[in-house]
Amino acid sequence: MATGYADVLRARHAMRLLAGTLVGRLPNATGPIAIALFVRAEGGSMALAGALSAGYGLATAFGQPMLGRLVDLFGQPRVMLPAAAASAAGAGTLALAGTGSLPLALGCVLVFGLFTPPLEGGLRALWPSVLRRQEQVHTAYALDAVAQEVMFAVGPLLVTLLVAGWSEAAALLVVNGLGLLGAVSVVLSPPSRRWRSAPRKPHWLGALRSPGLKVLLASFFFVGLALGTFALAAVSYADDRSDKLISTYLLAAQGTGALVGGISYGARGWPGSHEGRLRVLVGLFALGNLPLALVPGLPVMAVLGALSGLFLAPSLACAFVVVDRHAPSGTVTEAFSWLVTTFGVGAAAGTAAVGPVIEWGG
């Protein structure tokens, strides 16, 4: 009976952590598009929207591994709680002050991104201590990837509904208020308060002293590049058709494709090594993105958007396992946060490049 109660308790903790982390990551899922829509509503150009969205992405990319290393050293609540408050304050100030002062707007965006709490890395570091059995941990990684894609599908829809029913500034305020509540829920949970990192060997490179991890991170830069390019291109596609909701449809279609792929991947076991499987999945993800360059009408474009996301969640789920296998002892939160960083840098590069390209060539 004691064992059964312990299993139920662990399941409750796991669901609370997953739900809290998803809500806490809502600003991550919506940050670039929320900033782009806000800048456009303030009268800014697509180039400025892309630049500020890219600034947010770069700040997030820099902050995640640094905060992740601090979490490994000092625990989750001491680092994540003040970081979440600072990030929400940056987004709130941007929403209230607008883009009249570009230095202030840029500063707000940088604070918004830089102090984004490393909830993704923190959750993946918690799974082994909460679930205990390795097969359960692997299933949790797959569920995590699927749930993340649900949030990335629902998040932009929420932003667009808030914009349509209220304003772009309100969308920034509401989304980041919810994100702060989610982060608080995670860091006040018993597993988060009890968690301590494994012993670590001091090294200035931290998690990056692992050669295998560096190869993985380099490859996922290009996954982020594809996602960042598509996110801002979808806004421009919607502008051309004078309907802001279209960008949400396309991003939701990509998230739906990832959801289907993630559920299919997590529903069964797979033979072979995780590293070899990951190479195949990332290759298939790249092939799925190529037809987007055709830029057809909306129904076909939505189908292609779903196709582009089909292998995204499986790639992420497999990558989580590979990161866990290659991270040096005592650096697991930092290692997972570096994965977020490569996404952020790649996405920022995509959004920064796509804005001027759209204005120049369509």
C-alpha cells in the first residue's frame, strides 16, 4: 500500500510540474510573435519587429545556460523565482511604455529574455528524481515534447485572441502574468525545493566540456533557425492577406503536426541507439520544411505547416535523452538549458534575417 501511495504521489507531482512548467513557458512560446505584433501595432516596420524579436531570442539564449548553471549550484527556487519576476517586469514595462523610445524598448526586451527562468532544463532535471524508473523518464521526455508543442500551438492562438478582443499590450501583460504564476507553481513544489544537483567537477566550460553535447547543440541551431524563420514569415504571410489570424493558423498547424508526430513517437519503443535515431529524425524534419518555400494558398500552406512540424517533437524527445546521456555530472540543468539556447540563437538568426528579406523580396 505504501508503494502504491508513493506512486500516486509521484504521479501527482509529475502532473503539477508538467502543467506548471507549460504555463510558465507560455512567454517563451509566444514571445517572438507577441513582440512582433506589438511593434507592428505601435507603427514599427517589419525590420524593427524582426530585430526586437531577435533581441528577445538572443537574450533568452544567453540567459538560459547561465541561469541553468546557477540552478545546478544553488537549487531551483533561489534562482528561478527572482528571474521569473524580473522577466515579467521587463515584458510589462514594454507593454506599458511602448516603442516610442527605442533604447527603452530594447532594454525591456533584453530583460524580458535574459531573465526567462530555465523551466525547461529544470523540469528535465527533475524527471529522474520524481519518476525513478528509466523507462518512465524516457516516456516523460516524449510527453514533455508533445505537451510543449500543444503550448506552442495554443500560445499564439491565445495571443491573437487577446489582440482581437483587447490589444497587443494586453496580450503581453496577460501572457507574462500567466507565465509568472506557472513558474511560482513549479519552484514552490516539493520536488523542486528538494532537488539538488549531482556532484560536479569544477570547469569553466561546465556542460560544454562534453564533445557529444557540443555536436548535438550545433545541429539544433539549425532546427531553431527553421522555426524562427517560419514564425516571422507567417506574420508577413498574414499581413499580405490582411488577416492577423492567419499567422496563428499556420503556427497552430505546425504545432499540431508536432503533436501528432510526438504522440506517434512516444507510443512505442524504438530499436537502435538514440544518437543514430536522432540523426534520422532531424534529417526528416529538414525535408519536411522544404515545401514551405512554395508559399501556396492558405489551405495548402496550413497542410505544409503541419508537415513541417511532424518530426519536431520526436526530434526533441530523442534529443532530451541524448543530452541526459552526454551531460557531465552535476551539469544537467545547464546542459538542457544550452539546448534551449541553441534554439534561441537559431530562431533569433532566422527572425533577424527574415525581416529585411521580406521587405526586400517578399
